[in-house]
Amino acid sequence: MIYAMSQDAETGTQRKANTSQDLRALASKSMSLAASVIKILCTIFAAILVIHIVLTVAGANPQNGITTFFANAADSLTLGIGDLFLPSSESLKVILNYGLAAVVWLVIGAVVARILNALAP
């Protein structure tokens, strides 16, 4: 242990350089992790929207707990475009509006992940 302490004292500038490199590596890993988490979350949001589309188009029972869960979650994830298109067919309305919201979530995830990865040192 004494040897390690004296070695640190002798190589103080080298230790600072290593610490700087360690901080850069930590920042890079943190940014990459954040990018991955955001991309995964956006993919999950898009999947919830797609599941809602499938359940609605397939005619799932709207009183069922699972159907209600996905309908409520999808309504929260539409980004304000849940009523952008108003065709006469309810199935087409759900496909267009919620499908567009799913695509937007995927684009958001990809763009933010790319920006975070580009900002990583």
C-alpha cells in the first residue's frame, strides 16, 4: 500500500491524465446508455400504439381489461395527433392516427439517440 501511495505521488500528472480519460469514457458510456434507454422507451411507446391498433381493428372487446389498458395508454401517447384524420371508418381512423403516432415515436427515438451518440465525447 505504501508503494502505491508513493507511486501516486510520483506520477501525479499521469494520474490526472488518466482521471480525465476516465471521465471522458464515463461520459461517453453515459450518453450511449441514455441514447439506448430513450430508443427503447420510444419503441415501447410505438409498440403500445400498434397493439392498440391491432386490438381495435381485430374487434377486441372494448370492456376487456387488456383492451382498456392499451386504449388508455395509446390515448396518452398520441402526441396530440389522435384525431388528425377523421375518415368515416373507425378502423381506418385508428390505423391512420395511431399508426402515425407510432411512426413519430420511432422517429423521435432514432433522432434523439443519434444526437446523444454524436454528443458523446
